[in-house]
Amino acid sequence: MSFGDVTLGSAVTLDTQATDATGDLSVGAVTGATFDLTLDTGHFTGADISGTSVAGVGTLTLRDGGTVTFTGTVGAGTVAVTDAVTLVDFQDAVTATTLTIPGTATAYDVQMTGASGTITDPVTFANTGDLTLGQAGG
């Protein structure tokens, strides 16, 4: 499932309901107008979620992604990872009041390598994979 830029007019769930590794989900720049967005591909390695940027979303929920990657800035009231298989990768700034990174049955990695960003509330990185914070070399 692939989308260009998206402006939310209500709360939205995009779910490929993947039953194997062919259920990728890709979105362009998302403008949220405080509405919630849930992205879900099914709990399979290779059923990946990718996006460019997110702005103004109430709650961004990342559920059951193989590898989840955002290449641009992510701004939401809450960013909630509910499950991932291999990696959650934020390559630019993440700005949110709340960031939820739970421990799950699958050991997934988290990378937050943007040059800036702000999470207001305390964060517990409960994932049991690797954690990478900040840019390499600076």
C-alpha cells in the first residue's frame, strides 16, 4: 500500500493486514490537524512501514511493523510503538510530549539519529534490542 502526501480529516488507521513479507506500507508527508494515525503492516519481517514526515498528529501509533523508518521530522502529541519485528528508525528530529517504546516478545532495535528533537515526558526504552541515539560523528 503506497500513499503520497496525506492530510488527515479524521482519525485514520492504515493496515495492510499482511500475512507475509509482502505487506509494505509507505506514506509521504502526513499533516495531522491533531487527528490520530495508526500504521500497521502485520507482524512479519519484511512487511515494512516507511514514511517521510509527520506533523500535527495527535497520536502516531506504529503497530506490528517489520522495519519502521521515517526519513523526515516526526511531530505528534504522542508517538507510540506498540510492536515491531526488527527496527524502528527515526532518521530526523522527533518532537512529542510522550514517546512509548515497549518491551515485546520480539527484540527490536530503536534508532533516533536526528540532530535535534524533544520528548517532554520521561521515556523508558523497554525494547530488548539495540538503542542508538544521536548522529554518528557529531
